[in-house]
Amino acid sequence: MSGPSPEVRLFRTLHEEQGFLLATIKDALRDRSAEEICLVTRTSHALRRDYLPALEENGVPCAITDKSSDLPKDKIRLATMHRVKGLEFPFVILAGTNRNPGTELRDETQSDAQAQVDHETRERSLLFVAATRARDRLLVTGFGEGSPYLI
């Protein structure tokens, strides 16, 4: 497919990233219905800890996408990279795409070169699948040190 290039924004802090995302989502809601927007993170923990509270505290209607298909039509979708496989949204935001120690191999397995290569391949593939869920617009954000898989 073709379309506009993804927008990639990296911020110094989570708070700065959250502020940018709030402004971007509120702006997008002027032209799109809420269910056309999906904010995606690598883990459920990051989704629930870093993004859901910030959105809810600022009046952004949102719902976590789970195995249920009965989501309200008037809320943006929040999901993990694993959950969006096979789905499609007009506007996808990949948030928190920073270097995350939680998704890296443990020290004892990093000595195994093949395990490291396999891990990196899976992480790149997961990021690719999540990014290709965007039909019209893809925004990739993070804070701190950016993910090495965005290079």
C-alpha cells in the first residue's frame, strides 16, 4: 500500500509524550470518529500504567480492546501490539516505542548469539505488524532512548 510516511516523534520524558498524544488525539477527534483511532503499546502494563490514565484524566473517551467485540462506538481503541494483529484502523498511534528493558533478553540468554538474533527478529516483526495496522495515518512516539527497531 502507499500513503503518507509515518510520523515518528521522540520526547525526553513520558509526560512530554503524553501531552503530545493528548493534543494529537483531541485534534484527530475533530475529523474522525473515536473508533477510527487506535493507540497501541508493546505491553498491557505500559498501556494501563502510562497511557490509559493520562487519556481518561483529560477527558479522552477510550476503551481497551480485548477479545470481546462489543466495544462502544464512541471511544478510541487502546490495544497491545499482539492484540491488533489482523485488525485495521484508519489512524494508528504506536506509543512508548522506546528502548524497553522489559522486552529485551535476560542477561543469561544474551550470551547466546542465536537467541539474541531470534529475539530481535520477533521484536522487529511485532513492530512491523503493529505499524501495518494503520490504513491512513501512522504516528510512532516514544520517550527517552528510542527503540533500536525503528532504525
